[in-house]
Amino acid sequence: MRIEGKRAGRIRPALVLLAGAAIVCATACYSSNYRKELAANTDLISELADKLADYCQAGFTIDKRQVSSEEMGEFYYALKKARGLSAATARASARASHRDFDAMLDAYAAFLRSADEYRLAAHPDPGRLAALIAQRRTVENAAARVRADLAREDG
């Protein structure tokens, strides 16, 4: 099919302008969503690190029963979800917020692994507990860096 006449010539510049506007809009949405998604995941990981530290201090006992492996799933799922966000936003890897987000996830993963080992050991160890609480502080410090990065990048 062939389109002839003056009208076909005017459609092309309009399509180019429309495509350009769509790209600008998509970039703005990506930037806005990046910040919101990173902030939400940072808050989630930080809150789960606090909850995990509470479990550690309680000896992984809630209402006179041990925390099960299935209940630990929420901690692992959040990590997997956050790692997925990091992979999906890899083009932002040059940003300080992205690098610090990845560092926070690494710290959380180490804390989670250590806490789960402590849970499975099933006996209190004040030295290990102190080390776990220090790991939680590392996660929180990393989360604070991500939040500061996001505030600077917005500024």
C-alpha cells in the first residue's frame, strides 16, 4: 500500500515528535519509579533486618515455639525481590544509590545467612548474638547511605 499526497508528509514529523515525547515521558517515569522502588525496598530490607535481629535476641522462639524454616522465607523472598530490582535497574549502576543499595543487599544477605545458621544451631551463644547485632547495624548503616544518596540525587 502506498500513501500519496501532502498529508502523508505531515504525518512523519508528527510521529517523530510523538515518539520523542513518549521517550521523555518514559525516562521521567523510570527516574521517578527508580527512586520510589529503591526507597521502598531499602525500607523493607531495613525493617526485616530489625525483625530478624529481634528473632535472634528472642532465640528464634515466638509464643514458646521455634521459628520454622517456612517463616524464614519472608526474609529470603525480600532479598530475592530486591536483587531483582537491582538487576532490573542495572543501567543506573553508576549512581551512588544503586551501588550502596547493592552493598546493603550484600550486608543483609550475610546477616540473613548468619542468623539462619544461628537459628539452626538452636542454642544461645552471647558472642554470636553480639556479632549478629553488629551485622544488623551494618545493614542499617548501609540503608542510611542509600537514603542519603537518594536525597542527594533528587536534590
